[in-house]
Amino acid sequence: MRCQLQLKIMAYHIKKQSKMAGIGTMYYADNNRWTDVYESRKVYPTLFQAEQDKNTTYTDKWGNTLTPHWWKNCTLVDES
């Protein structure tokens, strides 16, 4: 009897709804850019890497830690 190992490749992307009428779904493309072209989305090999981008914060000049508005309502999508 032969044992066969199958590897499941995981992939993730980040999406959100556009605030502009008629655009629909936007996909994160990298470097703070979004696209409405599915093929131009950034694909993450692991959930951890996708979460790192989604959980990006910055500190303002008064010391407040803020989450950019475009990350607040986005969704991580499992492509498998």
C-alpha cells in the first residue's frame, strides 16, 4: 500500500467595499493601494502575513495609536 501526501496551498487576500457608488469590491494591492481588479490583488501565502497588513497602525504626533480607516472594515478572504 502506498501513502500519498497532499499539500494544501493556503492563500489569502484582503477586500473591502468601495465607498464610491458603482465600484463594488476593492482588493488590497500593496503599498496602501487598492484595486477593483481581482487579478491585481496582493495574495498572501499565510494568514499571519495577511493579518499583519490588516493590523497596521500608526502613531500620530500626539502619541495616539490609530488604525487607518481603510483597514477598519476590510475582510480577510481564504482562497482555498
